[in-house]
Amino acid sequence: MHRASAPVRASTRRLLSCSLSRPLSQHLRWFEAVPAPVTPSQIVLRKGAAQKLNSLQASKQDSVLKLMVNSGGCSGYSYDFSLVQKPEDSDVVVERDGARLAVDKVSLAFLEECEVDYVEEMIRASFQVVKNKLADSKCGCGSSFSVGF
């Protein structure tokens, strides 16, 4: 006897049609329950990034550079940097020479032996992830990458 397939629930339909432009933390809420051990080698704030961040923090007191990995970009995932007033309680904060970089726990799953620097090029100057062991490939602009898991 052939059984008819059950109709798709509305909650499942919403889950399947969720926007890929939202941060990963909104897609993977369950992931926050998994402890993400952070080792000193997992995230490194390079000297140039620390110097630039300190100059920015002088004008914006107590600001922190926040790094998030979002779904999207030409390679599947993208790095998103922003200045925030205060890191979330669950964020991991890395310091160098007084400069602070905050990373949410969901994004940590996509970063291994990660190095953040301030890169000045002819067409732009920005904070960039210049090294990430988990990135299989990245686009030319350096803000989008793919992972193999």
C-alpha cells in the first residue's frame, strides 16, 4: 500500500525559505549550545589592525571591532566587520595592544588560525581576514570565501 506524503508544515516551509542574507547566528541557533574552544592561535589581530583600531577607538570611546561570518557573497560566506559599542556576553574577545576584536561563537566555527589585518590598497582600505585555514577558496576582493564542510 502506498502512503500519501504528508503536507509540509508552515513552520517547515518558513525554515526552508529563510533568507540567506541573514547572519549565520540567526540560521544556526542550535550551534550556540556547542562549546567552541578558543585557542590563542585561532584568532590573531595583526599589528597593523591593532594600530588602526586604536586610532578609531580614540574617536569612538569603548568601541570594539566585531567580526561576523554571514552566509552570502560570491563564494558562499562573507566576513563582516563593524564597530560596536559593546561586545555580546557570549562573544569571544581578542586583544592586542589595547585594541579589541569580538567574534560571535557561531562565526568561530568558520575561523581557524585566522589572522585579521588592516589592508590599504589603491581602491580601498579595510579590515580583512588575510588568513583562515578553513577557507578552501576566496574571491578576489577577500571578503567572501568557501569552506569544505
